[in-house]
Amino acid sequence: MSRHAARIAAITFATLTLLTVLHKKPWQTAAAAGALDVGFLPVTCHLTCPVTDYATRSTTTGTRFESQRFTEFPTVVEALKARKIDATFLLAPLAMVLREQGVPIHIVYLGHRDGSTVIVPKDSPAKSIRDLRGKTFARPSRFSNQYLVITKLMEDEGMQPGDINFVDMPPPDMPSALAAGAIDAYFIGEPYAAKAELAGTGRVLYYAKDIWPRFVSCVLVVRDELIAERPEVVRDLVRGIAESGEWAEQNRLDAAKVAAPFFRQDQKLLEYVLTQPPDRVSYRQLTPTDEDLRGIMKYAIKANILKGPIDLSDLVDRRFIPAEIHPANIVPE
């Protein structure tokens, strides 16, 4: 082989090797290998999870977080118990039940405030919870704070627990069930309430914020092993969620754009939820307070979800919450 031919062969080989490396992106594989999966459902209560995922894709510092999408909470619980995931957003009363059962988890932050809505058919004559007596009402779970809030509202209105027929249903199924007449109302985190609004099949009966101000349905929980083995990762996660929340508050339309592919939802739907009205859901003041948790615990005990009060030191760990919260540095593509 001539020197010229050998040189061409060498250049060709080097080029092919480089293209292969670029295609496989080994640096991303290495990063993903050390990433932490964080569970979420496609509800705006969990919006800061995919936003944090998006933010850490474009940074070279801190931990890489990958959001893992679920469609129902029972599957999340099984994944958490089996340590398939070590961190997830979870219904607050459900987190309390797992802690009571001895599952080694702690609440380290909140996912949101408000952000849930009671929807009835558009042509329903219902004006209050009393008008739903004898009706079928869908909830995300018996262990949901939505159920506890409705239980409290029924109590305030002089209703009995059996006055409404509650059924558990995955959030994505609720709008279509309402449209088909299979249920008469539902209470869920957005965007599955707004979806019925925009489709013309449902209307708002109550916003959570009007029933229980500063309402919390979901919390961020991590397994105790992760706290013990990788506390710096837990600190990165909580800071990432906090900063993503502050960024979302200041950039609601961009937040809808970022979250839409993760949620597998129309961006316009998320834009509607985050702006109509703007206080429909909030991502500020996400430190879980004793007052928040005791209020949830009180009604969880009344609803026979919990056997009794849980020591808050066994339930919540606030060590990882940043003293100052700045918006994440995110520029949507």
C-alpha cells in the first residue's frame, strides 16, 4: 500500500471511530449511570420533577436527575418499596401510611401548594358538595389528600361519609370517565381537571385553594438509605426542586413548554392550568410545616387511614432545604 493510500485509510478509520463515539455519546451514558431516578405522575403537582430533570440535562455540576413517569400511585408505592426508585413524589397521606407501616422513608420537601380541582359535568346542576349526595365521585386514591379535603368539606356541610360513592381511579382516566357518564364528579391534580374544562365536558365546582388554603396533596419522599448513603444527592435534589419551582413561578409559559413532553400532554393545556387563574397552583413556600402535616394527619386519622399520630421526627427531614432559593438557570429549546 502506498504512503498516500495508507494515510487515506488512517483518516477514514479515525473519522468512522469519531462518528461512532459521537453517536453513542459515552459521556451521557456515564452520566446516566450515576443519575438518580425520581418518580412522578403527569400532574402539575409534580411539575418541578420533570423541570429539574430538564435543568440537570444542561448542567455539568451537581447530580443528574431523571424523572420516571408513572400513571397511578399503587405502582409508585411498589417501586418505592422494592427500591426500584429511592425518591418520588407521593400523596401526603400515603407517605404517612407507608411510614406507619415501617417503610424507611422521610418527607424532605413539598411538590406544590393548591393545584387540585373538583370537576362536575358541564350541565350538572350541582352548586355545592351537598348536591353530590348519592353520586359517584372519583378520587386518585383512598390515601389521597383530595379525599381528606372532601371528607372535611362533607363534615362541614353536615354530610355523612356514606353520602357519596367514592371510587379510586388513575388521574388520566378521569376526564373520559366523566364525559362517558361513568362518574358524576372527580377531584384531582391538574391538568386533568382543566382537560375536561377545555373539552367542554366539565366545569369547576371547587378549587382546592377555596376549600383548604395552601392545600398540599403531594410531598417529595426519599428512602432513608439514600439519606444515609448519599446525603449530598438528597441535598442536590431538594435544591433542584426548590429552584425549579421558583423558575416555574417566574416563567409559567416556559414551564408548560418544558413539562409538556414529559407529561405527554398538549402544551396549551398546561399553559391554561398555569395561568387560568395564575394562583391555580403554586410552587413557592414548599417547606413542609408542622401545621401542614398535623392538619393532614388529623383527617387521615378521622378517615381511618392512619391508626394514630406519627412522630414528626420520624416523618419529615428538613435538613436538606436550602436557606435561599434562586430560580434555576433554564433556557427552553
